[in-house]
Amino acid sequence: MADVKKELRIGMVGYKFMGKAHSHAFRDVSFYFDPKVEPVLQAICGRQEEDLKQAAEKMGWNSYETDWRKLIERDDIDLIDIVTPNNSHAEIAIAAAKAGKHVFCEKPLALTLEQSKEMLKAVQENGVIHMINHNYRFSPAIQMAKKLIDEGRLGKIYHVRALYLQDWIMDPQFPLVWRLNKDISGSGSHGDLAAHSIDLARFLVGEFEEVTGILETFIKERPIVESSSGLSGSASTDKFGKVEVDDASVFIARFENGAIGTFEATRFAGGNRNGNRIEINGEKGSIRWDMENMNNLEVYFHDDEPGLQGFRTINCTEELHPYAGAYWPAGHIIGYEHTFINLVTELLNGVAEGYNPLPNFEDGVRNAAVLEAVEQSSQTKQWVRIADLLE
Ligand code: SOE
């Protein structure tokens, strides 16, 4: 008889946009992969009981709790998955770690670098497995880019050019949803979008050495929100509140390996819905990737035959492309939700074998240090060294 696979019972706090993406990943992961533990959607947690019940039923959770502290106390939960707004990540993660639960947390890790460091300390001191959700590095095309860079196919890296362009808050009447409220989100496009570009750059190129940049808020006041969900909200038009987060973040960086980079994250790039893009140029070649066409990796090799040189497009759906072989025959593309499935496979295997998969809370802290360095630089107009913030 085949061995019965050990189960990993998940308790997820939050249930909206990211809750849906994570639930789907846990539900479907064993359909495509063979993780070393079997996830069980044990309990979901949120404050609005009626909505929560519906979400639990629709997404296939076995039970629900309206208080995250109760969820953490439950003996039948092994891992806490945090998909709440940013201001609650630290408190929940630290409590979960102290209760001996493994922790999976949405990005950015917390509101500040200081809080992120406390979270890392808590998971390390309590010996639990930890992971942060930077799903885009799990696109097969990004994994393929990493493979080419690690094999030296681009040679020494000179440039990183990262853009994360959205446009969903350009209307000045768009209300002050939680992502625009500093107390809840910590920052605007910076922590929400630039954090993803920082992760891709760290994954593909290496550690940041120093940065300088600016954060800008174009619309300084917005209608107070009445209700909001995901990326939408409705406003009461006569009351306005101050916008204290950035609408755009632009910075330049020097990397420890000598590469230099430019980064632009904005919610004011009209026409760009989710334009997460990166280009890397090395001495022997270049790669470029665009999330809105996520299965394709554009690759240029300098030693291609003269006359035939130029970017070629690799559709990363072949059996030999990282993660792609688990899905469909070549040419049958995958999407945004599959990046979460790929990541969750690593999380489950890490828990089963007792190691912290990448990216984990250490990556979350390094990411937060870059974010904070840019914020400091925006105020002081000086370059800020990342190592000084990590001490
Ligand atoms: C909203 O800007 C958002 O959903 C981010 O919060 C996600 O991290 C990003 O992947 C897509 O855009």
C-alpha cells in the first residue's frame, strides 16, 4: 500500500484578493505537483462573519474563526497564512511563531524595517518555517532568466531596469482605500509594487549596495472610503482625507556586484494595468520580461551570428522550463494564479523537510531595508547604504 502523505493544516487570516489567490494555490497544488506534505484548508479567519462564511464555503475551507488569536490557539492548525492588510502582519506573525506555527506572509513583510526585523527574530527564535509571498519570481520565464544568469550566459551584469506600472487610482475621486492609508499600508506604490521589483532584482542580480530616490504623491486628498474590497471602493463624496502614502516611487541603485539599476513603481501610468517589467543587460546578453505577457522571456545573446542578432522570444512552456512541465503540453500557457501554486509547492516541501524556502523572512527584511533606504533618501536627498540599515 502507498504511504499516506502527512498533512499540513493551514489557518489563513484574511480572505479577499490575496486570500483567493492563496486558497486556490493550496487547493490546486497537488493537482499539478506532488508536494511532500498535503495541504488541508483547515480554517479561514476574518471579522465579517457573513462574508467569511460565504468565502469559506466558496473557497473550500473546513471551518472559520472570527478572531485570529483563537485560530492561532487551535491545536489542529500547523501553519498560519497571513493575507491581511500590512498593519496586522507583524502582530499575527509573531504570535503565530510563539505558538509554534509555521508562518507564510504576504508582502511587504510589515509596515517598517524595524517590525520586519522583529518578525524575523520571532520565527528564528521559535524555530518555525517562514516564507514571504513574492509570487512573480515563480513565473517559469523569471526562473528561466535566473538559470541563464546563474549559468553565466549573460556574463557580468551591467544594468537592471525595472518598472511596475499601474493606473487604478488615477481618478482623483477614487477613495482612500486601505492601500492608500499610511497607518494600514505603510506606504503606497513603494511597498505594494516596488517591493516586487526589488525582489526580482535581488533574485536575478544580487544584493543592493546603495540607493537614492524620490517618492511623490500627486493627489493629496481623496474621498473617505465607505466600503472597500480588493482594489475597489466606494466613497462618501463630501468628506475628504489626506493621502499620506506615495503615488509613485522612483529610485536608482548600485548593486554589490557592480551592476546599476533604475526602478519606477507608480499607480499613475495611464493605460498600464499591471505592467510589472524587468530588463537586465550583461556583457554577453540581455533578458527582458513583462508580466502582462508572463510566459514569454525575451533573450538576446551577443554571440549570435551577425545579421541574425536581436531579441528572440522564448515561450517558457516547455517541459524543461522550470515548473512549466507540471502543467500542460508546450505552448499551453499558464497565468497569474500558477505563480502562487509554484511558490506554495516550495513552501510545502520546505515544511516537510525542515528548511526555510526562498524567499523567506530574511528576504523580507532585506527587501524592507531597500524600501526604507529609498524613503530615507527621498527625505534627505542623499544616497543611503543598505548595510547601514541592516546592522
Ligand atoms: C495592487 O496594487 C496589487 O494587487 C498588489 O498588491 C500586488 O502585490 C500586485 O501583485 C498586483 O497589484
